[in-house]
Amino acid sequence: VIDTNLTSSIPLASFFKIFYKKKTVEQGAATTVYCALKPGLENESGRYFNDSTVTNLADKWTDNDLNIFWEWTEKVIRERTANLS
């Protein structure tokens, strides 16, 4: 979890911060920058990187888990942005 105020209005995100190590913005960006600049990663599309290392999530998440989380995320975004237009 990146230590920013972006999730301050989402109660569940605050809950997750209790259990996950917080990272600075720089630490949070490090893996993205690594993947963008590391020679040889051009063909690694679709892989999950954590702390600049390929990580296998297959043992941790099922497609159903991810689908439920995706739908929840869309719902929260719709609710939180409904009054912005």
C-alpha cells in the first residue's frame, strides 16, 4: 500500500493499510520504473512484479476472487465519482 491520501475516503482501503507494509511514493513507483527501463522485459507482458521481482499470484488468487474485487472496485469508483460530473 502506497502511503498517500488517495484512499483516505475509502474505508476498506484504510483497513488494508493496517495489514500491509506501507511504502513511500518512491518505493511504490520503483517496480513500475524498473519494468519500464529494464532491458529484456519487453516480452514479459501479463506478468506480475512485486518489489521488482516476478511473483506468481496463481496460488493466492482465483479468477473468481479477482472478478469480485474488480466489480467491487468499479462500484466504489462509480459511487465516489457520481457527483463529479
